[in-house]
Amino acid sequence: MSVPTLAAAPSLCAPLPVLGRDVTVPLVTGGEVAYAALDYAASAPALQRVWDDVAAYAPCYGSVHRGAGYLSQLSTDLFENARRTVAAFLDCRDTDQVVFTRSTTDSLNLLAAALPDGCEVFVFETEHHASLLPWRNARVTCLDAPSSPRQAVDTLERALADRTASVHGGHGPALVCVTGASNVTGELWPVRELAAAAHAHGARIVLDAAQLAPHHPVSVRDLDVDWVAFSGHKLYAPFGSGVLAGRADWLREAEPYLAGGGASRRVTRRADGGLDVEWHDGAARHEAGSPNVIGAHAVASACKALTEAGFDTLVAREEHLIRTVREGLADVPEVRFLSLFGDDAPRVGVLSFVVEGWNSSHFAAALSAEYGIGVRDGLFCAHPLVRRLLGGDPRSQGECGAPEAAPGEKSLNAVRVSFGAGTPDEHVERFVRAVKELVRDGAKWSYRTEDGRCVPDTSA
Ligand SMILES: Cc1ncc(COP(=O)(O)O)c(C=O)c1O
């Protein structure tokens, strides 16, 4: 009789090398441990490749678009090549424009400043504040959180249909702003379907890809979105650059986001003493001031590194890490993961949870002080969503630094663990072990609140 062999587990790629792998941090209980950076959703560590590319260029650093010297020319080429690399990474249409900004927040504020007159904006209440808040000068419709991707599309369809049927005619410009992956639940949103719904009703759509682009390929063409925004520091390129890519027309028509050198083609003095300005109409129109060439080069380097590593393998590895967390904590009923679309919904490596009987700040502080694990606690700049998921009223006020929840009481904030291409298995395994030990045994140290943060009490 032949002995059945075990099915070979699919081989997973190694984590991509990132900076900080060898950094150790002190434990309050004594000794040191390698730092487990599990807050990628806030800011991811720099890829080693990005760091090396930046270091290789740094001696040749020069001004961009404003110098006759060799290194200025070289830096200008590097900056413009970075634009092309980002356009390829996002699979942009030939007519799209890539504008370098400071971050996703900056990109969405730029788009908000470029909205045509009378533009209506549609956002779900589930958005990060960077997507929720920039549209204050427009008429904003805030849509209720859906409980499934299908319901998200239906909700948007209905809101857009109401607009077209309204007495005002609803034929003016409209924009839908939607996140690709939630920074709270990690869940993927049905971007292609939402884009189709928007376009069917004459609206445009901007994709907040801050949490999507570091984990999944983003194709502007395939998703058929009008714009996409992301941040370098979440894409392993923490050098101060972000991106807004997409249609050129609204940006071309708008006043420059910042007025100054670089955005202006010609400035002349009028006879009456005033100034006439002719602005650029390409990306430069919204990139006044000296461009952040190192930031743009770093973003381009990260785009190349992720593309070369292959998103198929990166996604497979991340799903393995998500399973490690979910399965590792499946037998800990005190831990409740936050989710809109259900536990099995496709997601990126971002998971938020509450622990019965624990205040989330206390839990996160213990993970850091006793296990060297860096996570985040709070409302994650998505107050309405987190309040809703915690069972509160998304319309109510509330502070990020919530008071201690007594055992059995509803948590007022949550803990978020997040990881990505540079995360070794050991970090996630240590996290699972730490959560189990804290729930079973409690914290080994006592903690107090200082400046609104929970910290180990070292006064004893
Ligand atoms: C979904 C989402 N959008 C936008 C942002 C804002 O990004 P940034 O702080 O880089 O502007 C974040 C940051 O956490 C985010 O998670």
C-alpha cells in the first residue's frame, strides 16, 4: 500500500527587505526584542531598494526644472521619469496626468480645489477623513455605511439616480470619492462597479488608493476611475511625496493649487501696476515651488520594486499572514474583529479589533511595552465608521483618547494591526501569541494615562 503524501503547501515569497529589520526596542519587563512594526497602514517602513536608490541618487541631487547645470538636468530627467513610472504602475490612460503632491490628503485637497462650479460630491460615511473632509466647498452627500459590496453599489446608484431626478435637474458635474481598501477593516471595496455606477449617472470618481496601492495592483484603465490618489509613505517610500493621477481637464481648468514659481509660465507687469500671469496647463500647474525630486524618485523606485516582486506573490504572502491572525485568534472569543462586509470578505493586511474588558489604548500599550509590537489604537481618522462598527452612533461626538472601558462595557476605540510586503511571519506569530497571553493572563505591568496616551507606569 502506498503511503499518501501530504500536499505541498504553496511556497510563499520571502518578505521584501525593509529598513528597521534589526532595530531592537526595550521591554518594560526587561531585555530587548526586535521591533515588530505592525502599523503599516499608518506608515510602512522604507523598502531597502528604495533607500538604496535614494542613496545612489543623493550625491547627484540638483534643482528640478530650474537649472542649466548637469545635475539639474539629471534631476529634472529623474523627476519626469518618476512621473512616467508612476503612470505605468497605475496603468494610466495616455491622456492622464500624474501630479506629485505631498500625500493622499494633499492629492484629494488638490482635486477638491479643482472641482468645477456647482459640483456635487458623494462619499460614504466609512471613508478616512482625508476622503471625507476636503469637499467642504461643494454640496456633499454623505452615504450610509453599506453592509455588503452590493449594497454599496445600490446605495450609490440610488443617490445618483435621485440627483438626476431632482427638481434641480442634476445635470451639473458630480464626483464620487471612494476608498479601495478600508484603513479600518482592510476590506476591499467594489471600485469597478462603483465607477460604472458613477459613470452611468454622469458622475466622475476618484479612488483613494492609500491602503490599496501598497497591497494590490491598481489599474486606472481597468477600474475605469477618473483619478487615483496614494501616499509614498504607505508605499514603502517615506520621503514626503504623494500622487494624484488621472484626467487632466478639471485640473487644467482650475486655479493653480499653489501659486508660485514652477506653476507660472509667464508673469508680466500691467500698465496699471497689477500683474498678469499665464499659468502652465500640465502637471506643473499644481506643483508650484521646488519639486520634491527625492520623494518622487522614491515613489517610482517603490513602484518598480513592487511590480518586479509581483503582486501575485505579494498578495499570496499577505493572505497567509491574514490567515495566521484570523486562525490564530479564532479560539479567543474575547477578541472581536471589526468588519462591514463580514469576516470572509476579501481584504488587505489591515485588521481592527476590540478585546472584551480592555480599553484599546491599554491593550496597544501592553503590546508595545511587553512584546515590542507597534500597532495603533483609536478611531483611525475614520470616526463615523469606527463608531458605527463599535455599536455607537456615527453622528455622535467623541474623543480619540477614550476613557477606560470597564469589563463588559462597550469599547470606545479599537486596536489596529497592519502589515505588508516587508512583514516576516515571526512578527505576526508574536502578535497572535501576545494577544492570547494578554487576554488569558492580563498585563504584567501597570499602566497610567499621560497626555492622553496609555503608558507603562515606571514610577513604582
Ligand atoms: C484610506 C486612507 N486614505 C487617506 C489617508 C491619508 O493619507 P496621508 O496621511 O498619507 O495623507 C489614509 C491614511 O491613513 C488612509 O488610510
